[in-house]
Amino acid sequence: MADDSHGKSGTVLGADEVALVIRSDGEATLCLPDYEDDDEVPRHTLFLVALMNKMEDEAWVEEIISEILPDDLKG
């Protein structure tokens, strides 16, 4: 079965899928399904919401990035 979710013009999310999208200019967008008030939100979805909130803290972002960079690339 072919995967039609990826094409030359981009990626299409299913109605129940979640994505954290970072544009080339660094702008972040969190794409979420429409949850009802009584729906249980999956744990990893909650993690992405928390991550989006934490990404506003530039010092935290720099700390996390420095943990994954090789020593020769650290500022």
C-alpha cells in the first residue's frame, strides 16, 4: 500500500495525528487534532505541548542543544 502522506508539496497529517513543525525560519507550530473536553490526550501529545511551552526559555533551549552537540561545535 502506498503512503500518500508525503509529497512534493509537503506532508499531510491524518485527523488523529500530532506534529511539531519547525519552519526554515525557526517558527514552531504544534498541529493537534480537535480533542473533545472528555477525551484522554495521549502522553506524548502532552509532552509536545509542554515542549512548546518550554521552548520559550532560550537558556533552556541552549542548554538542551549543548547536551547533544559535539565539543568542537559548542560555543
